[in-house]
Amino acid sequence: MEISHVVEDNRNEDMHNSQTLLSSKSVSSQNEYTQEVDPGPPHESLFLVLAYLPLFELLAMSEVCMSLRDAVHNDVLLWLNIIVERPLSLRLSDEILMKITSKASGRLKTLVLIDCEKITDDGLQLVIRKNPHINKFFLPECTGLTPEGVIRAVKTLSENHQSLKSLRIHGIYNIKKDHLDTIRSFFQMKLPQQEHQRQQPILFHHRNSPEYRNEESNPMIDIDVDICPKCNNVSMVYDCPRETCKNKGCKACSLCISRCEECGGCIIESEELEATACGDNLCSNCWLQLPKCNLCNQPYCKLHINHQHRLSSSTGFVCDACHVKFVAMLGAWYC
Ligand SMILES: [Zn+2]
Ligand SMILES: [Zn+2]
Ligand SMILES: [Zn+2]
Ligand SMILES: [Zn+2]
Ligand SMILES: [Zn+2]
């Protein structure tokens, strides 16, 4: 599938909306649109913006006009750091990944593929072979990959130019301790002097932040997963931000120790879990501080704050579940 088709499909809804908007204009304003106006070349500042655009917008921009298309496709510098996330990640195939990465002409430095389930071991390996200078290699939740495929890719990167500095592989199925040991051995081969212990904590409530997912916010973490000290499985292992927990051994994966979605603190077994509108865990302290639904008195965590329904007739909000009940109740009254 052509790259342009992916963008085309994702834009269909927007285009439909804009067409609906246009058709609702008055007849007189329609006449304005029918007048022939020479659009002229794009403003120079648009070319400066290109370097700051995410991949989706960059691809969309390349279809605006010939000069922008040439600017996007011919400038290697725009393609050295490729980050694929939703909505493109769901459509990204091996073939499209190869096309996108080929624009870096072998100089690709960052390859971040978030939740790209169609990418296979062989497709990834082809890209790696052509781009041996990758130093930031993030593959979280790429469930089409296997541990063996990841090992092969890391081995290739380590052998060739020894540039790999940061690897993220959480959410790839069946990674065992032996796989992790093998992957670590490539890092150790590469950087014999470097300290491989984590220098900064990984906090549960930071795991979904754009900085953590895309950026090298914590450059001391060379591999994101670790062996959980409680269950011995390979997983994301979180530190605890609570001052009172220092040296208490509550560093563990999220299956072994529940953590608060707001502050990342461990939820102590004796602590009663407070109900939330989204079902996520909150410690008592965070629960008390968050605004609650007007009807059921349950808060949303920060991940789900956009589920709040604001009512013009009152302050505060109602949650999704109460909103559904409320609308059904109103419907019953008027029937
Ligand atoms: Zn565990
Ligand atoms: Zn908390
Ligand atoms: Zn703790
Ligand atoms: Zn509610
Ligand atoms: Zn939540």
C-alpha cells in the first residue's frame, strides 16, 4: 500500500466533515469559492515548519502541492528520526515501513514504533540492515515481533556500528529471562565501561506520558524491561515514589504490586481501594483530591479525565455511566 493511501484513508473523515461544512454555506458564499484564484507558491515559513511535524502531518503535508511534496521527499534531514504512533501505527506494514525509512538513505538515528502490530521480524530486520546507525530503538507493544526477532535486530545493530543506546521492548510477548540476558550481553559488548544499572527510577504514572513513550527522557535507561524481583518475569518494573517506601522492597511489576494511576505510589494491602469512575486504581490521598461525579461521587484518573460530561445547568461533571443513566431517565420522562 502506498504511504499516500494511508494518509488518504485517515483523512477521509476530516475531508467529509469539511465538505459538509462547505455544503452548508449560503449560495452567495459558494460563489466566492467558484471564483478562480491563483493560489501561488506556499509561504516560505511552511518549509521551516516541516522539521517539527510528526510523521502523520509530514506525510499529509507532502500531498498539499508539488513544491511541498518535493521539499518533504527530498530532504533527508526530515527522516532521520521516525516515530510511528496512532493512527498510523495500526496500518503500518513491513512494506510501508521500508518505504518510510528508505528516505533517511541509511542515516536513520531513531526508530520508534509504538503499537505497530503488523511489523514482522523479517520486515524489521530488512530495515535494520539498511539503517545500521540507529541509536534509539523503541518497539513497545509491537505484538507481531518475537523475542528472537528482537534479539536478531539488536545483534545486527550491535555488531555493525555499535551505536545502539536505548531499547524499549515492553509489551512484546514471551520475552523470558534468557532472552533479556542475551539482549543485555549485546549492550555490554558494546559499552564495556557503562553502568547498566538503572540510575533513575521508572515510575508507573509516567509510563503513558509522551515524553516517556517517545523521547529519551531518561537516557540512563538502556533497556526498559527488567526482571521483577517478586515474580521473576520480564516486565516493566516500577520504582515507588513514596518517601516512606525507601528500602521496603515495593519495586515490582504492576501485576505484583498495584499502583496509583495519579502518583505511582504503591497501594498498600491494608489500604481500602476507593471506587473510581474509570476502574483504575487510586491511593486514598489522590482519590480525596480529585473532583468527583455529581451523581455517584467517583473520580476519574488523569488518563480518563476527558470522559467527564459537563452539564450547562450545574458545576462539576457526571461520569460516563451516570450520563447514560441520566439520558435514559430523561428519555423515559418524555415518552
Ligand atoms: Zn512481578
Ligand atoms: Zn496516589
Ligand atoms: Zn511503595
Ligand atoms: Zn457517576
Ligand atoms: Zn482512569
